[in-house]
Amino acid sequence: MATMSKRRRQKPKASVDPAITRADALVAELRDRYPALVSSELKRLIACWAIIHAETPAGAEDGQERDPPSQANREELYRMSHDFKGHAGSYGYPLVSMLAGSVCQLIKKGALETSAGRSAVGRRIKAMQLVINERLSGDGGERAKKILAELRIR
Amino acid sequence: MRETDKYGALSALVIDDNEHMRVLLKSLLRALGVGTIHAVASAKEAIKFLRTCLPDVLLVDWMMEGMTGIELAWHIRNSHDSLNPYIPIIMVTGHGDKETVVAARDAGVNEFLVKPVSAQALAERLSSIVDHPRPFVRTKSYFGPDRRRQNIARKRRERRQGDIEVTTPEAIEYFVSLVRAKMADGPVIRVHKLATGDR
């Protein structure tokens, strides 16, 4: 009797719309192609970061504060990071999206004007590169955790 | 008929300055059964496109260089040269905070799609537009879909009483309810324009 009433209470399983299934399969396919799709964009992001890094005066590595990068480069780095933040998650790379979003936040907070801030930005860009190149979709598993730990990203 | 089979006759325009998002949104729309899909890379291109072709729904990215998605939504709803101020707009954005949602709503956006975009979320927004279209209302400072979608009957009673322009049968019903409320309770209601839906 108890079994019967339990059965009665069970809701019928909702049928999955084949169009949604089809669309999800398509996203999975796009996820596999994502590293190739964004490779040139990633190169541009890294190149932009390299320019900003090169604007550093010679003695900066000794702990001196660095000259702020030009406004144009700062804006370009922000724009490209924002683009990654926008599309990476939708393509199944939420970790890239999170890292790119973190770069945006750091730039907004003026991180590019200090050595420590620039280091934090650089580590995140490096992590983005590794996550994409190693195709660490989703949460990236243990390998992603290791990368984030090695790069001291919380 | 499956939920999404009904979108075959639907045409959509994707407006996003990022190529990857355009590719993704176009692919998702196609997979969901939308019959005709166009895409442009800027709000300016969209305005130009809308002069020659009127799709049934727009998917607009918020953050675009030049004219933003919000500015485009406002232009479509309020500009005198807008060919269809009633066109449904889905705003796509990476920010789901309250301020962003309110700003989009106040610009006349119908639906809000927060990144990361999923097939399910997009299908729900399309369904909302197709199956539950909201009436359009006009106030002194706003023209667009009724911003109070939850519990419409209750909200109607609570709605602020100001200048309104009635544009749909549902809005006419609301207007009538306001007049009745005025007769019963005597609040001040100033209705200075009664339109038929044509602009």
C-alpha cells in the first residue's frame, strides 16, 4: 500500500525536447573545437600582455613600482579579457571565464599600476593559456587545481 | 508538436561584436529550430539591417563597442525612425546583477539571458516571448513590454497611477480597471492618451 501511494506521488518524467538535446550536443562539439577557435585570439591576448609587461622599467623587478601601461593597451587587455569571460563559459570552459573575469576585475582595480598587481594579472593569463591549451573544460579536474595552485591563484 | 518545433517560422537577428558568441548563438538557435537566422557585429549594422528586414526576435549583446546593447534597445523602442518598436529583444550579458537587469528592463528589453548561455536557457527565453508575450505600455519615461510580469492581476491594483498610453487589449483592460478603481476609491488618475497599438 505504501509502495502504491509512493508510486502515485511520483511525478511523471518530463520528456526531453530533442531540440534541446540536439543543441546540447552541438555545444559539446563546439567545446571540443574551442581551443582551435580561440587560438588566434589567445595569441593576441598574450601579445598584448607582453607589450604591457615590456613597458616595465628595467629596475622594476627589484621591487620598484612600475610605470603604468598606456591607456590604449590597458583598454585592449581589458576588452580581450572581457571577451574571453563572455564566450569561454558558454563554450564549456567556465575556468577560463573565471580567470578572464578576474583579470578584468584586477585591471579595474588598478592592478596594472603595481608590480604585485601585474604579477597577479600575468599569472592569470598564464593559467588561461594552460587551461585552453590542455583542453581543461568544465572545472578542469585535478590538473586545473594543480595549475591554479602552482600559479598561486585562489 | 515538440516545444521547439514551433520556431520554424521564426526569424532571429543576433547582434554581438564577438565572433565566437555569434557562432554559438546562431548554432543554438538553429538547433532549437529557428527557421531564419541573421547575425551582425554591431548595433549600427543592426539598425541598418532593420531598415531592410524585420526579424521576429533580436538577441543583443550588452557590451559592444560604439553603441551598446542597451542603447540599441532604447533606440528600437523610442526612435521615430524605428520600423518596429515592438520587436522582442533578448539581452545577452555576462552580468546578472540587479542593477544590470533593472537597466535592461528600463530600456524595454523583453528577456534577459546571462552568460554562460545554455540551450535550455535560450529555449526558455524564446518560449517566454512566443507563448507569453507581455503587453506593451507607455509612461512618460518608458515604452516597452510591461515590466511587471509576476502576478499581473495583483500588480495591476498596486501599479502606480500616472500617465499611461494603452497599446494592447490587455493594457486596455488594465486601463478600464484603473477607471473602475477611480470610481470606487477616488484616486487621481491622469490618462492623457489612448492609442490603438499603432505608432
